[in-house]
Amino acid sequence: MSTQERAQGTLFIISAPSGAGKTSLIKALLESTKGISVSISHTTRAKRPGEENGVDYHFVDVSAFTDMIGQGAFLEHAQVFDHHYGTSETAVLDQLATGQDVILEIDWQGAEQVRIRISGTVSIFILPPSRAALRERLTSRGQDDETIINRRMHDAVTEMSHYHEFDYVVVNDAFETALNDLKTIVRSQRLHIHHQKKDLHTLIDELLA
């Protein structure tokens, strides 16, 4: 099937407070689902151990990031924890045009910007099962002191207060259950009439002949 005949891919936004398990869930979703990928964001934060430029993020300095904003290169951009993050509009639209589903792993501010600019975007918010569980997950990383953890908890409450702006809410209590919920959302979008009319046009023409 040609690109012109193939239904455009779906843009999924997945947001969550730090510590809710979003990254692990998305990784498992990618490993178990074909035809879906994560858009690689630009960021001004420093690389962490094990991260690769162009794989985990496009790492740029503040000056380069500011230039990209001026050029209108970002579909969305936001400041999170003193660092800037942005999504290349061209990269996302090119992937969607091939029929590939794309995930944007962004916060509520970015989600708001994207929903305005791209119709048909499907947004998902991941919640922790409790505040206690969220604090435990942040603490168990062993990367931050109490002051930073308290700040992250405060920011998490702000992030979670926007859950109602999303199309779907998934609670990450039991990991496999949450993962299956994500898979179900992706699968349901692929069965939508908008996609099926194009993907099954040969069968439908035959059945209605």
C-alpha cells in the first residue's frame, strides 16, 4: 500500500509526574507493539550516564534551543526542572505521514500546545497509585536528596492536577495491568473507522461490490 493510501499514524501524548513509571511503561509498550515509536526530543539538560545523543535526546545548548524557537521549529516546548525540552514538528509530521504511530513523552504544558496544533491527537495521563508510592519510587532511585525529592513531589501535584485535560487515565499500580491498558488504547485507535477505511479499502470494496 502506498503512503498516499495508508492511513496517517496516530500521535499519542503520554504524560505523568516524575516517578509514576512512564518511561518504563513506554519502553515495554515499544518492545511489544509494532508500528509505534517515540519522538526524540531536544533538551538543554546534560547527558546522564548511558544516554546517547540522537537516541535518548538531541542534546543542545540554550543558545541553539533559543534559535530553534525563533525559527518555529518546535511543535511544542517547555521548561521543566530548570531545563528546556522541545519536539521537532517536522520530524513528527514526517513519521505520521508514513503511517507510523508516534508517542510524545511530554508534560501537560506541551500536551496543551500539541492538542491545539494537531487534530486527532490522543492523550494519556499516567497516575501513581498513591502519594506514598510516588515518594517511595522517587526515593528508591537514590539519585536525589530530600530537598529535591520534596520539590519533585510538589511539582508532581501540579502536574497531576491537569489529569482531566487528557483523553485517557491509566493508574500504574500493577505494571502489567497498566501496560495492557496502554496497549488497549493504542489498539482501539488503530481499529477506528478513520484508519480502517483506508487500511481495509480493498476488502471493503470487494465486500460491497
